[in-house]
Amino acid sequence: MAIIDVLKQGAQVIEAESIEGYDIIGDVHGCASVLVELLEKLNYRLAADSVYRYAGESVRKVIFLGDLVDRGPEILQTLRLVKAMVDAGEAYIVLGNHEFSAIAYFTPLEKGFLRPHTLRSDEQINETLQQLEGVAEEWQIYLQWFKTLPLFLEFGEFRVVHACWDQGLISEYLRHFETPCISPDRINECVDHKSLSFRVIDRLTRGISLHLPEGIKIKGRDGYLRHNFRVNFWTKDPVTYKDVHFQPDKLPASISQRLLSDDEKRQLVYYGESEKFLFIGHYWLKGKPLPVSNNIACLDYSAVHNGKLVAYRFNCGDKALKASAFVCIKTNDFPEGTINE
């Protein structure tokens, strides 16, 4: 087993040399019963202290890739289950864009809120607020917890982030703040979209998007018209839109072969194949779970939208990403849900 660095998550320090491996789980979005089924398939069992723990002889931990809230039918149960595991040291979690959206939605400014209460933002958080309506004090606990979560985590052999690993921004962030975690002060700085705090949180939890040419829009399966499209960060020397396009909504054929401008290329980042293994969520893929590159796996397969809740079983010392290491539970018995950004 490879020696893994000591990992710091807030005040928590784990001597990870004793860990056999990690089970990394994609966006749950309120699918608690499916999460329980996945954990049990991975051999985690509910202990007497109401915490799911690995039941094997070795030591394994779970890593959640964020986006616990919104969309699904069991948001409160999801929050209780995951926070209990994290608090007990049985799991880690990184901040997702939906957690940060919830923070911003409830962060007041002199006029309005950090995330304006528009029709779209209201719709995104509506399911969460409805389900937690009777537990307002508990919801405040979760909001405060979100504000302490790390944006990224780096282990000896792999890294995790919700949407995009941008080493330049991460290095700059660590130089300034010396921790992967966010804080109330950094959240308040996000009112300025040019601030380091906003740029890092936005990039790591939402990834990179390019603007569509003027006059062209994409209607997503959520019904929203979009003026931009999500792109990947692992294509070396991309030339066209098609080379970097990475989302379920297809590009119009008229622009898929459009050449990337110099300005658009400057907006991209590249995660090389010599870098550590990287696990991400965020992109609600379809089909059979597979690595998206030799060293990157996306684990978001639209659990709440008739897709799958997906985990990757990483064993310390693994030399390659394997299709056989993906473990999933189909959720095709769920009703069609509203997909928001």
C-alpha cells in the first residue's frame, strides 16, 4: 500500500497510512435511500451510533463530491446521513455548487442577497426549502456546516474537487489562506466577482463555461435557454468547440466545429495525464460509468434524473483507473425531476 500524506480538513487530521482505500461518491442530490443502498453495496453498515461505517476488516473511508441538496426527495435524510459520517471521521466531503448556492442565497447584502432571489434561483432551492421547512434550526446548522467545507482535497495518490481542478488558482488560494476550506469572510468577498475567493469558488465548484456565439442558445433538458456551454479541462491543445464541449446538451451542428479563438483558449485550463488521479462530479453524465481520461473520473450520473448514483472504489496503490472500480445503483424508478444548473 502506498504511503498517503497526512490530510488536513479543518481541524481534523488523519494519518492516512492505515487506510486501505476510499470510496468516492458523486452528486447525491437528496437521494438518501439510493445512497444507503450504494453504501451497503460497498459494505458499509449502520452502526449503533447511527453512523455508516465500513464493515470489512480493513479501513476504508467515503469521500463525497458535494451537491447533497436540491432536486431529490430525501434531502434532509441525505444531510443527516452524510454529516454524521463526516463528523465521525468516516467520510470527507468537498463543497459543491449547490451548497455554495444555498450559502449565497441566504447571505444578505446591503441590497438583496449574494445570490439574487430570482425565479431561477428560487426554483433551484425550492425543493430543499420545502423539505426542511419544519426544521429551520437544523437547516441553519447545515448552512453553517457548508461554510466550513473544503473546496478541494489532495491525497498522496489522488485529488478530489466538485467540478474543476485549476492548479494555478488553487496554488494562489493556498498562498493567501493556507487551507482548502472556505470561511464567512471569504464568502462575503464573493460579492466582487474579480476577487480571488469568488474566482476560486466559482471555478472549482462550477467549472469552465464558454459563451456561445451571438444569437445562438441551447435549450437544456431542464427547459432553460443557455448562452454558454460547459467545457472539459483535460483536452490537450483543443482546436474546436467540439474538442472541449462537456455536457449532456449537444452543441448545435452549425458551431460544433467552430474554431476556438485565442481569447477562448486563454480561458481554458489543462490537467495533464502525468498529474495525480482526479475525481469530479457536477456534469450529470449518461451511460455506462467510465473514466473520462486516463487519470480523471467523473462520478455524477444524474442520480435524481433517472440515472445512477455512482461511486469509485479506489484502493491505495492503484496504478490506473479501471471500469470495474465503478459501483452504481440505478435510480430509474425515480420520477423525472427538475434539473437546474
